[in-house]
Amino acid sequence: MNLSASAAETLRTALGDLLDGLPPKQASLAVDRLIASYRGATPTDAPILRDRADVAAYAAYRMPATFEAVRSALEAFADAAPGWTPQSQVDVGGGTGAATWAVSATWAGTRPVTVLDWAEPALALGREVAAAHPPLEDVRWQRARIDASLVLDTADLVTVSYVLNELAAPDRAALVDAAASAAQAVVIVEPGTPDGYARVIEARDRLIAAGFRVAAPCPHSAACPIVPGSDWCHFSARVSRSSLHRQVKGGSLPYEDEKFSYVAAARFPVSPAPARVVRRPQIRKGQVLLDLCEVEERLSRTTVTKKHGELYKAARDADWGDAWPPVS
Ligand SMILES: C[S@@+](CC[C@H](N)C(=O)[O-])C[C@H]1O[C@@H](n2cnc3c(N)ncnc32)[C@H](O)[C@@H]1O
């Protein structure tokens, strides 16, 4: 089993074991309450994850999906920075630790990690789940509030996953600036909605202004070629659902697709993909239509036909979010 599949499997088992003890009725009620909180007006001035039932529901209902979204973003980042491995990580608004699991699924080895969050029950459950995973033995789970006074310890990598949407604009700016001051690389992931994309673009602009280069998903560090309001850049990660996940979330499909937007940027030189597939490829008879964002700072549609030989085979295998042409 590869690194990534093995971390995903360990996470699934650890969540399953942990939640076995939680009565299904209580889990469903906590999920309903969470959904209502997340639909409500954000930001809030107190943690949404208030107690163990909330956090257990979050872990079952959302953590497998946020883990897969961050893992996809990190994989694209690792492709653009092939010689680089983070020696330390700070995960801001890390909650139950999905992004720390995703880092361990992308780069082998252990590294000092600090998870910061204001919700103590999330940190406690994160610590418990991580105990099942030796690469996460060196994690500090630390209570901290994200606001204008936030200063982060230096780290190779700062991750910020599904957090900006819970913050007011000044705190979002303060968080991105603090990450830029502390890190060699910053990876920010948000829900794949028009608003999530807008927050990612806002963060991307701040990182570039602070001297970072974009490693992924964009092939360049110039302005995003999407006309504001006309579309939003987002990707999709497949999340396999355990029976417990199905029980908590309802539905019978063995998987779901998590939509996310992201930016991965670094202070050191990176090699972004020459182009990225920004929609699900359309496979027609003898041809594949690829929507690309290109290094020339534009969006384009390329048709790859059988006449293109090996490239056609690659196009048939290409997935939404992949580099194009594929990284060999
Ligand atoms: C949607 S969860 C994401 C958790 C985790 N990063 C993930 O990807 O699964 C948002 C997290 O941000 C934390 N958070 C929100 N606002 C915060 C603030 N002002 N200070 C510290 N943590 C905050 C919440 O407690 C929660 O754990």
C-alpha cells in the first residue's frame, strides 16, 4: 500500500474505532446541529465545536473529506517542488488534525507539528485519533485564537484548511500574513464554492505580495484569468465512505466527491505545471476535450485525438486537477 492509501486507511480505522462508542442517534443529532451551525452566519465569536459530540460528529462527517482535499492539494504542491520535504508544520485552525494526516500521507517520515485551534474538544479528539498513527507522534495540540494579534512560530509548512470561511475579513488577512511571515511554504484549502474561491484568490494575492510564488494549482503567479463572477476555480477529491460515515451522513453510495479550492505557494523556487486541467475532461469518440489553465495566463480548451498517439492515451487517463501534460 502506498504512503497515501495507508494513511487514509489508518485514519478510517481510527475514526471507526473512536466513534464505535457513540450511539448513532446522538451522532446524527450532533451532525444536524453542526450542519445548522455551518449554515448560519459566520464568523462566530465562539467555537462551533463545543463538546465531544460536536467534534466526534465533525470527525465522522467532515474529516475524511477535508483530509482528501488537503491531500490532493499537497500532492499537486509536491509535484511542483520535487526535491522538497517539509521538516516542520504548523496547522492553523487545525481542528481534529486532517491537514497533519494529509502531510503525513504526502511526505514520509516524522516532523515536529503544531496544531493550533481555539476548540479544546477538537484538539483532544485530534490527539486521540493521531495516537493510532506513528508519523504523528511529534504533534503539539495547542489552544490558540486566530485574530489580528496572531504570530506563528517559524515552520517549513503552514497549512490552513477550511478555516478562512470561519473568519472575518481582517482576521483572514492577519492569518495569511502571519503564515507568510512564518513559513517557507503555505497551503490554503477552502470549500470549492464561489465564496471559497474568492477567499483563496484574496489569500493568493497576499502571499504573492509577500514574495511567494504559486506552485499549484496555477501554472503562474500572475492574476487569475477567470473573469470575477463568471466562474470559480475548484477541484474534486473522491472520498471513500466507511459504513460509519454512511450511517452518520446518510445515503448509500460508497464514495462522495469533495469540491475544494486551494492555493499552494512557496518562498523557494518551484516548478508549476505548464497547464492544469480545470474541469472534468469530456471523453468523446476518438477524442478528449480538456479545459486548461495555461502558463500563458489564459484558459483554453484543447482537443486531443487519436492522431496524437501517446498524448491521447494520457488524455484519456487525465483527471480534473491533473497537471497537463502529465508529470512523468
Ligand atoms: C471547518 S474546521 C476545519 C478543521 C481542519 N482544519 C480540517 O480541515 O478538517 C474549522 C476549524 O477552525 C477553527 N477556528 C475557527 N475560528 C477560529 C479562531 N478564530 N481561532 C482559532 N480557531 C478557529 C475551528 O475551531 C475549527 O476547528
